[in-house]
Amino acid sequence: MLKRISVLMLAGFTAMAVAGCGGGGGGGGAITMGFSQVGAESGWRTANTKSVQDSAKSAGITLKFSDAQQKQENQIKAIRSYIQQKVDVIAFSPVVESGWDTVLKEAKDAKIPVILTDRAVDSKDTSLYKTFLGSDFIEEGRKAGKWLVDEYKSSTDPVKIVELQGTTGSAPANDRKAGFQEVIKAEPKFQIVASQTGDFTRAKGKEVMEAFLKSTPDIDVLYAHNDDMGLGAIEAIEGAGKVPGKDIKIITVDAVKDGMQALADGKINYIVECSPLLGPQLMDLAKKVVKNETVPTRVITQETAFNQEQAKAALPNRQY
């Protein structure tokens, strides 16, 4: 009997040792994820962080979380820290598109899979990450442009547009600009008369819009790369004695609650959705890449767009 117990104990210790190999996740044990977030620059980002944290908890994944405060150097430092800690998987939302090859190669050499969330990188070596989960930002820009073209289809007068861009060098700023321009360039009446970054924040959106209103008195349309900048711009427009949504038509991207409320109130005219609730999909992908299962190199989130009536209908059940 004693011999049988000691054999069982030995088998148990062997199983534990096997589960502990290779950082824990690959052997069927608990997964540890290192996640580096851009920052907390907007309502969208806050909702995105909550989705990741809640989903990790639900999935039984241990989450090591860091906030880069919109600085690439902080993000690189966090990723190197995760590599040293031998986490099972690294996920991050890149502050900007360029300059990641070195640190991603370090993760690859350490055999730690990387998942990009929300934003892409422009690396030519796609083996440095397993997959990119997020929105099609170019398509979001196109949707904004299509609404504008449709709104002014019967007008022959010039349409003067100001653009509040997202953080310089970031994937959403680059792509939302490109998609929008791709659609409107066919018609010379659409003129972007001023374009500047508002860093995706409400305060900067207000500040830049105030400058636009002083330098460009006749503005027909504002295209803001996110709701928060649009909401800041609304304050500036009202401060200048103009009526947002009427004197200046406003198109934004995200569809967070505050933006949707402004759309329902008629202060914004159209919002292209960009969902921050990526957490559940991210945890599913993390489990697969840790097990070395094949995953698509690109996973696109399903999204829509809203006019005033659609915003009113969606608001009561809006999660973010």
C-alpha cells in the first residue's frame, strides 16, 4: 500500500513539473499574459482596458497590465519586462506604427507569441507577431467619406472641411485619413482646408478647433478621428457662437456613449463605430497561440455606423 501511495505521489510531482515547463501555458496550466495599453486618452480606451481586464478574469488568464501613457519608449520597456518575466503571451496596442522590430524579435527569440490589438505595426517581417485583432481603420475612413459625399450630393458649392487627426504616426490616424481621402478625392468640391492632430483627446480637440475657427472662418464640415476630439471641438464651436451639427456638420469615429448622446442630440451628424470590446476575442486568440494552434493573421471586429435615429435606438443598451 505504501509503495502504491509513493508511486502515485511521484506521478503527481512529474505531472506538476511538466505543467511548469515552457512558462506554464503550453502545458495546459494557467496562462499569463503581459498586456501593454496605449494609455487612457479617451472614453474608448477606458472601455477597451476594462474589456481586456474583465475578459482575462473570466477566461482564467493572469494579466500583467501596463499603461504606456502614449509613449512608445514606455511600451517597449513594458514588453522587455514581460519577456524577462517569461510570460506565456504578450499583447499590446501600439502607440505608433513604426519602430517595433527590435523588441518584437526579442520576444520571438524568447519564444513568446505576440498579439497586436486595436492598432497595427508597419513591420515587413510578419513572423514577429501571430495575429492582429482590430478594426479596419481605412474602411472606417471610407464610411465617413461616403456619408459626406451622400450628404452633399446635390450641392455644387465648395465644401470646406477641417480634420482633427489622431495621434501622429498611429495606425488609426494614418488609415482613417487615407480612407476618407480615397472617397472624397473624386469630387473637387470637397476641400480639406486644415488638418492637424488633436492626439485623440477632448482637451486637444477643443484647442485645435478653436485655432481652426480663428484661421478658417468658413468651415462647413469637421471630420474628427474619434468622438473625444469631436466633443472637444463642439465646445469650441459653441464658444464661437455657432451651432454644432447645423452651422458645422460633424463626423466622428468610435461611438462611445458621450459621442452617441451628442449624435442623438443633433450636435454630431454621423458616427462610424469602432468597438473597444476586444477582450473576449483577445483571450480566445491568446489560448490558441499559447497552444501553438494556427490562427488567422488578421481578425477584424464587426462594426456599423450611426445616424441620429439609430443613435437614439442604440443608446439605452450601449455598453461603453
